Amino acid sequence: MAQPTETRDPMTPERSAVAERTPARRVSAMADGMLGSAILKVAADVRTLVAQGRQVCNLTVGDFDPRQFPIPALLRDGIEQALRSGETNYPPGNGVPALRDAIRAYSREWLGLDYPLDGILVMSGARPAVYAAYRTLVDPGDRVIYSVPSWNYSYYCQLVGARGVPLVCDATTGFLPTRAMLEPLVRGARLLVLNSPLNPTGTVLDEATLGGICDLIIEENARRGTRERPLYLLYDQVYWMLTFGGVRHVTPVVIRPAIAPYTLSVDAISKAFAATGVRVGWALGPADLIRSMSDFISHVGAWAPRAEQVATAALLTSRPAIVEYNRTITHGLHARLDALYHGIVAMRERGLPVDAVPPAGAIYLSARFALNDCRTPKGDSLRTNEEIRTYLLHEAGFAAVPFQAFGVEGETGWFRLSAGAVSLTDIAAVLPKLAAAIEAVAVPAGRAP
């Protein structure tokens, strides 16, 4: 039998010389290819203008200004008291018992989700929960489906070596996927990631749409049987308490109980209680999946700090504190998002090339500034979203994030506006400047506004 022979890539002397001069990578291939957050560049531009004394309405950050939205007093005081009481050592790997009990009661009362304690895992925010879910469910080369625009789900694909399958959505579906859009993609996929309310658009999956997607997952897993690994659903609902105008958040397991064996849900106090830096989040799911996630987290050490866990347990078991805080934060966010929305709609009604989607949830508004191919008063052409962003920032002090930061490739003019770090006064001051900057550009002849 012939023995296999080693094959070599014949290199020309020129290529060989270049290879010898090229230094070896100092980091892994994954780290070498990892892209930083596109929002950080926007933030750097904002900081530069502010340092120069310019007034900027900063709608870029997906966070809260504590001066606008402080955390609940019960949570703040509880953290201080827990620290004074010596709650400073390692917490249990799956969460302090009081917090897991509180999460179980909170999820049952507010969401209708009744998980046993071994189906609950506490972590230091929603990000470790998402990462642990990827690590637990996805092998290198597995396909992960997520809609675009969306948060950092594509980065997690890179971290675990998965094949990302971005599904581009547009304003006709509220930038959210539907069953019909997903049907061609689920065969052979390992994970579908859904986020509702959606970062960056502020839109929300309704019961009919989510139910159809759940039915698709249930049917696909029935087709696979026991000889093929399942298709799982990762449901990121970290913004679920922040909905407006009669919009109701729905969960997969409540509307389709048969999907429970295939579903992991991610939640946290970061958005509902403006506590992004407190770092308490959790996952709900089947006990076997939660156990594997817990084993992974034990090696990463992504536990929520013990004092914060103790204080969060007290918060989640206080219905009056939750009701009062939710009333305050949703009223404040809705007022800000409505002010932005109505201001942009008023510009549209004046014939300016702008649009916006009515706010439904989260802290975001989807707004379109269709200035592509327009010319500024200085004669510069606005070809890309990045050029539009820069123009509006420098001319109007209006800081927003283009949808390219959330996986969108086309120059559509769509942007995310985040209302968590601005006041109503800030918004009222910037809207006339924004309108003036848009009116100043020259719309190409023959183009409808």
C-alpha cells in the first residue's frame, strides 16, 4: 500500500523572504481577529467635543446616568448594609440561596415562569449568562442564528468558533424576525438567539410572532428526534420590564410550554433597575443545561458579588419597591423617547428626510436620517451613515449610533438613539439644532424627502 506523502506549499523565493520577515502573532487567532466595539469610537468623538466645551446631547450610550435614573434606594442601602455585615467572601457558585429563592418567586409572579431552584443560575450580569449559554450549547463550527440589527451576539460566535448566521431584518417587521424568515435557516442550526425588547431598536416581539417562532423550533426538534442534537433558543429578555404604551412582554415557555426543554432565558437587574454596574444577572432553564453552565462559570469566576446578591434578593421580594421604581423609570424613559419620536416625526411632516419607529420598549428609539448623497453647506457629500453621524454630531451636537454598530451593512440611514443618559431639557435643546442641520443639507434633485 502506498504511504501518504507530505505535501508542501511551494513558495517562491520572494514569498519565502516575506514570510521570514513577518513576525509571528503574539496572541491567539481568535484574539487577533476580535473587533472592538464600534460604539467606542463614537464615544471617543463625543468626549473630544465635550472636552472642547461643546454641548452634546449624548444618545449613544446603552446605559443610565445615575443623576437621571438612580438605582432603587432599597438596592443601594441593601448593598451598603450587606458590606457592613461582612458579606464580602465568595458566594456559592450558583448564587446565594436567598437570591435564587427570590428569583424564583419574582419570575413566577411577574413572568409566569415557574422554575425549580436547580433551573436558576446567578451570574455577574447578563453578559456572562449569554457567554455561558454559548459555551454550554455550541461547538466550534455549529451554526448560530441571530437577527440583525442586534447586540453583540456575533462576537460570541467568534469567541466559541461558531458559524454566525445573521438574519437581516428591516422596519417592516420592527427589525425583528418572523417564522417565515427563519424557516430556511433552522435546519441543522444549533442555536437561535432572540432579544425582546430589542437592543438597538426598542421594538418588541408580540405573542403571535413569538409563538410562530416557538412552533418552528418545536417542530424542528420533533423532526430531529433523539439522534440529532437539538436546536436551542436563547431568549435575552433583560429589558422586559421596560415596555410602554400598553405593549406587553411575552415569554416563550409561557406561550408554548413544549419549548421549555430547549430554552434558556437570560435576565438581570441591569436595565429594569438602572443597575448596570451592580452586576447581578441570571439564567433560567432546564436543570441539566443550568448545571453545565454552572460548572463552566465556576472555572471563569463570573459570580455576582455576594453583597450585591444579598441586596438584590431583598429588592426582588419587595413588590411595593418594584412597582414604585418601575412606574418611575418607565415614565421617565417613555417621556424621553416620546419627545425624540415626536420631534423627528414633526421634522418628517415638514418634508425633511427623516423617520422614526414608535417606541415600544427598552431605552432605545430607531430613527432614520436619510441624508445619504446629500451635500453639507461646506460641499461635503454624505455618502455613508458614518459621515451622517459625524455631520450631525459636529453641526448639531446630536450624538447617535449608526446601525452598522449592530451588524447592519447597508447605508440605510438608520440609527439607535438611547434615552437613559439624557434629560428632557437636553432633548428639547437639541431638536431645533438637529432640524437646522438637516435643513442645511442639499437634497439631490428629483429625490423625494
